[in-house]
Amino acid sequence: MTRIKLDFIHEYTRRGKPYRYFRRRGFKKVPLPGLPGSDEFMAAYQQALSASEPKQIGANRTKPGTVNACIVGYYTCLAFRGLAPSTQRYRRAILENFREKHGDKRIALLRSG
């Protein structure tokens, strides 16, 4: 029997019935109907694969224009993700301490000094 190797497929059997889901980090889990390789399975797989917007964790708690939103944006940018893991941990510790004290304040209203 030939097996198809597709990325982001999570498969398990429960009570004798197989279940297949498209699970990609940062995206919602999508159930995939039919057997792998079938037309309906491949159509659902392609649709799930082409989803362009990952879910943003805590997006409903983040108000635009605040220190919190600025820090969240920094965590997702390439400048932060390209840093060494030890540097990321160090900067995250500093930023989380700052966010705890000033996270709900508006960036536009902050004064220097």
C-alpha cells in the first residue's frame, strides 16, 4: 500500500475510526474529510494550506497603540525572531517587566526621561 506524506497532517484512530486533522503551528486545527489522496481530502488540505492568516493569541486583549501592542509586534517581527535564543530570553525578560508596569499605556502619551 502506498502512503502519501503530507506536511501538517495529524492522524489518529479512536474507537476504530480514523481521524485526520491539518495542524499547523499558529493556525486553527482543520478536520480533513475522506481518505488521503481523495479529491475531497486534497481540496480540504489545499484550502487549509493556503490559509494566510494565523490566529493571533491574545489579540482580543491587546489594544492598538499601547505598549502591549508594540511589544507583541516586536515579538513577531524578524528582527526579534532572528536573534539567538539566549538573546531572545534576555530581551523578553526585560520587555515583560516593562510591559507589566506600563502595558496598558498609550505609546503616543509616553514622555521621555
